[in-house]
Amino acid sequence: MTARAAQPPPSRSAGGHHHLPVHLSPLARRLTPAGIALPVLILAATLFAVAADTNAAGARALWILAAIGSIIGAGIAWTDILIVVHRRRPSGRPRPPTVNGPRTTDG
């Protein structure tokens, strides 16, 4: 079996274009779900708090617990976003020297 035969055929869309695999860094893969979860959890906490305020029956405690859980989840998502943004920021440390050294023109 040749090396070419061992490779899977490239996938093509309806237009005939090749699909290139999307390579995201681990930090980008971590930022995406946190960025989606944060507004969803804030909205959920708001809706649960409104439901707890308007519900005078015995289910009020359940709505309050759901709102608290959503707020905790939103806090975790926000913390994760802050950590990822901090890690993606350049550190300000000098870059290590290259093998050939810096190029200078003496002339």
C-alpha cells in the first residue's frame, strides 16, 4: 500500500472547494464556550430572578436556587474568560536570541 492510498480522500463541498480543518489553539477552544455561556447564564439568572419575584407560591425557593446557580456559572465563565485573555496577552519578556543572531549592517 502506498502512502497516497493510505490517506483519506479530501472532502469537497457542493461548490467543489476543499474543506480545510480548522486548527484552534487550546486557549481559543476554551474561550469559545465561555463566551457563549456567559450571556446565556446572565439571561437565565435574570429570568429565574424575575420568576422568583412573580411566583408567590412554594416554588419560589427553587427559582432562587436556579438563579444562584446561574450566577455562579456566569462567574466561572467570566473568570475563565479573564484567565484566557490574560494568557493570550504578550508577556513583555524579551524573545530568545535566534541561532544566527541579530542581523546588523556595519557600513
